[in-house]
Amino acid sequence: MPSIARERQPSAKDVALLAGVSTPTVSRVFSGSANVSPRARRQVEAAAQRLGYRPNSLARALASGRVTTIAVISQNTARYGNTTTIAGIEEAARAAGHPMVISVLEGPDPQDITRSLDAVLSQQLAGAIVLQFDRAGRAALQALPEDLPVVAVSGPNVPGRSQAVFEEARAGEEATRYLLSLGHRSVAFIAFPSVGHVGGRVAGWRSALRSAGLNVPPVIQATWEARSSYEIGRSLARDPNTTAVFCANDMLAMGLISGLASAGRRVPDDISVIGFDDEPIAEFYLPPLTTVYQDFAALGRDAFGLLKEHLDGSTRARLVRRTPTLVVRGSAGPPPG
Amino acid sequence: MPSIARERQPSAKDVALLAGVSTPTVSRVFSGSANVSPRARRQVEAAAQRLGYRPNSLARALASGRVTTIAVISQNTARYGNTTTIAGIEEAARAAGHPMVISVLEGPDPQDITRSLDAVLSQQLAGAIVLQFDRAGRAALQALPEDLPVVAVSGPNVPGRSQAVFEEARAGEEATRYLLSLGHRSVAFIAFPSVGHVGGRVAGWRSALRSAGLNVPPVIQATWEARSSYEIGRSLARDPNTTAVFCANDMLAMGLISGLASAGRRVPDDISVIGFDDEPIAEFYLPPLTTVYQDFAALGRDAFGLLKEHLDGSTRARLVRRTPTLVVRGSAGPPPG
DNA sequence: ATGAAAGCGCTAACAA
DNA sequence: TTGTTAGCGCTTTCAT
């Protein structure tokens, strides 16, 4: 465990000495206590300024038992949804004065989880936000101490914990119905790896198909990589029965369209494709992607808001929902012929 | 500054009591000291296990004066390059046992910088990595204490500090020469907002044009948003003289192509476009984007490696370079006619 | 190899 | 309003 010792920073004692007061007074000034004479306050502030004093937050947390650091626990931080959600959390946390550490889970195995969590828990957290976009998130959620304030983001329901989610099922239904309304007789679904439950998007797709009295075809399984749906596109190109595909996210939708194109099939003329997420690039894809917008940054802010309620003493688990919205652009149209 | 008090966690004292040893012995066991009898070690480990003891890293850092947390300082965390670089840093830091906090700069104004930095510096950092993809990074770099181990990533040269960079100029030159070799008589350049110095990509573009004895047209200024290059595309569509465009990143390239398409101009038939970064989607864009690959994750790992050298005692500032590589796909071809 | 004592920089409880 | 004293949970001497 490496580290280096650096030039000593000024302490409250140094400031106290220079200001001609005691350390607790310095402490009072910096913790915003009212009970300080204007004179003492002035002197302390001047001294602190001169020395470049900054309270040591470690010592502070240790002495007071109050800790403000929150952790964001996630398996992948680079994918669009994760990234944007984390940025939303960070923004809200920063505004509320909470430092944020990021803890990346190496995988869904119990050992990985335990190791990652041990590392972050030794840090004395005020609370944690767990991203359940991946499978590891679920496992982590269960391994976290009961009495630690925790909020889950997305994923399956977590009894007893606050949670911020999108109403994916509704959106999935809407997207599927939209495709149906265009005249398609069936809609295929391409899924990314399951998060350990029936995702809302799939559920919505199924239910829309069923309410329309249609058969529910088997889910087409992809990975998280656009390449996987590219390959799927190449084989789907040979299947004249498939006229509409609903993809679990934009990356898969774009990979699919690209694969389709490489096999000579055009979107939306030959086949319609809908994505999910509305990544910034979706609007500028060719064709512009019809997709479902989700405000990930707001989801992240929601999550922090929920955590904050617990930090402020609430013990009630709350569920906050956000509604994704269908964005109609150019990748879906009527079936050919 | 909110926070909550939770159930007391077991301390070294509790473990010591249960194990029938003193606290220092517990400390020795957990800090991997050799001078512990096998018997004591066993008892301590058993007791710790039973109590679920985890050393308090705050107290540890405070008592030892050794601190391991590193900070990543950046203005934007959501853009592709930033995200991926941060993931690379995180990966390397995690492997080396260093917790990582993320500190987002609100803007390039001195007050913003000071505020953000104060918050993160009060946390007793072992070191920091500053992302200079944005302007704020530069300012932050200068505001950081001299004696804090710091490494800069990308951006202009920083005397006295270690730095991990891409050889952008070389790559920019190569991309431009490639366009020229296709038969284009000139190449336009679309830039994102300047980071306060002449970016390597622009420099490379200029130098390639000059060596070919060509005029250097004015840089076309865009924002970070694809929409801005989309608009540029719409107006460029009316200009028959422009047959090749080099974009400072893939987002701008895709926005441009989309804008061009909306005005009826096709890529690469009517006009050639090259991007920079090779985002995962670039390969699946239509047309597949010819671009310059940069291994951001490796850049992040490089940066941490550099920081680690300083944490291990080195005071020598080192520069680590990585070579981007041209990836030829379908968005650039010979000029029309 | 181990324990007693001191101290990291701060805040809390109390007294004045 | 202010200072004194004690203590947060750990590590570090320094004895033994």
C-alpha cells in the first residue's frame, strides 16, 4: 500500500496560535458555529488565510463521527447510461457538499464483490448508491450492511431500500405498439445480457404483443457490444418475415442497422428498427434513430435525492419513477410491400 | 453538511479484547507486520472474522500520516474520451489498492476551480490526476499545491509535472496526408473548443497541408455537440470546393455527415470525412467512419503509472507518449469527378 | 514478539 | 463566548 509523506500542512493548532485563540475556537469558526465573537472569528479567518489552512476532513470525520463521503458502486462505468447517471449523482452530491468515490465491481462473483466492497466500506461511508444496470450491482446490494443508507438505481425491485427507476415496461410497450401501429405484424426483440430479472423493456414488448393478440417470438440474445447485433443483423437480413426490431438499447440498434446495411437491407424501407436510451449520437445516426429517451442524469439526481433523505434521518424506503418518452425519428416506418 | 450516525462498528480494541492481545498487535496483524507470533495472528484473525472487523481507514490515515486516496480532476466526465480514460485510471488504481475520488470542475473560472479544489484537497490526497481535455483542467493544474504528486493527462505541456499524452500531431498529420493521397486538393478542419493551446490535431493538419505546399484554410469552429457540426454540414453542403473534412473528433464527424446527408450530400461519394477517437460506434456508423484510434483506457493506466512513480518517491517529471493509429474505413474516398 | 503510552488533527462535553 | 480536558480509532515509539 504505497503512499508518500509530504510537507506538513498547517493545523488548527497553528491557526489558533497565530490568532491568539484556542483550537476549539478555530474549530467553531470552521464548522460554522454561531457562538464565536466577531473579533475571534476575524482573527481566526485572517490567520487561516495567511497559513493557507484547510481543515483535515479525515480528522474531522474521526472526531465527530460524521462522515460525508458517498460511494457509487457499479460494474461498468464507461457505458452511456452508467456514465450519465454517475454524472447526475456527482452533480447532486457536489451541490450538497458530499465527496464521491467510485467503486467498480470486477464481476458478479461473490469474492469479487466482497473484495471490492471491503475496500470501499473501510472508507467510512455516509451512504452508497448502487447501479443495477449490470448483474454485479444486484449482488453488491445484498452484501452491503443493513444499516448503511443505500439506494438502488434501476434493476429489479429491492425490498427495504429506496430506489430510482425508469418505467421501462410502459416505454417498452409504447415503442412496440408504435411499431405495430405502423402496420408490422410482429416485432422482434434484441436483448443485452440479462440483469437477473425480466427487464422492463422486454416485459413491455411482450405485453404489447400479447394485448394485440400476437405471438411472442423468442428474445434474440446479444451482448453489450454493437458487434453482436451487427452479426444478428447480417443473419436477420436473410429472414423476410422480420419487418420490425425493437432493440434493448441504441448501441445494439445501430449495430443492427449497420449489419443489415452490410447485407444490403435498408432501414426503414426494408425493415424498421427502434432503439432505447436516446444516446446523443442517435439523432445523428443515418437514419436518425427512433428510440426511447431516458433522462439518466435526472435519474442520478433522483438517486442522490433519495440517499439524502436517508442521510437526513429518514428510514422509509421510497421508490421514485421516471417516465421515458418515445422519440420518433427515421428508423421506423411501415413494413415493405 | 449532512450525515448520519450509525451503529458502532467493531474497533481494533474489540478485536484485541476478544483475541486476548493488545490493540497494537491487532494493528500489526492488519498492516502485515512480520513481528507477530503465529498464535497471536491466528487469534486476531479469528476474532476479527467473528466481529466482522474492518480497519477504519480514516483513523489509519490520520495516525500513520499515510494516505492512499487519489483524485481524478476533470471538467466533464461524460464524454467518451474522459469516461474511458477515467475507467483506465480507476482500473489501475484499484489494482494498486488506491481509492479514487472524482472531482468535477464546474468551469474554468478561478472561483469555481478554487472551490472544487478546496473540497477535494481537504480530503488528504496521496496524489491527483488532472484531465486536460477541457480548459478547466489547465487552470486546476496550476492551482494545485506544488508538493502534491500530480500528473496531467493530455493537453498542453506542463513543465515540472509528469504527463501522459497522445502524439496527436503525428496522427493529425497522417490523417490529413491520407486524405491528400486520395486526391483531395485541400482539407478543411472542424475543431471543438480550444483547450487553450494549439491542439496537436490542428497542428498536424496544418503541417501536412504546408508540407504539401497547400494553403491552410481557417479552422472551422464547432462546440462539443454533434449538433454544431450538423449545422456546419448543412452549410458546407453548398460549398462545392470542400471535398474533404477532418473533424477533431468522431462526434463532430458524425454530426457533420448527418448534416451533409440532410442536405443531400453523400459521404464519401460527394465529400470525405475523417474523425478522431474511434468511438465504439464509429465502426457501425453509416458509412463506417474512417478515424484515428486512441487507446484512452491505456492512457488512463499510463497516467496512474506515472502517479505511482511519484507515490513511490520519484520526483522526476516524466512524459509518456502513446501513438494513435489511423483506422481506414468507409467515410473517406477520392474526390468526386 | 508484545504491551504501555503517546499522539495524528480534530470535535464534544464541560466548566468558567 | 471561550478554554480545558478527553477522546475518535488507529499507528508509533519505546520498553520489556
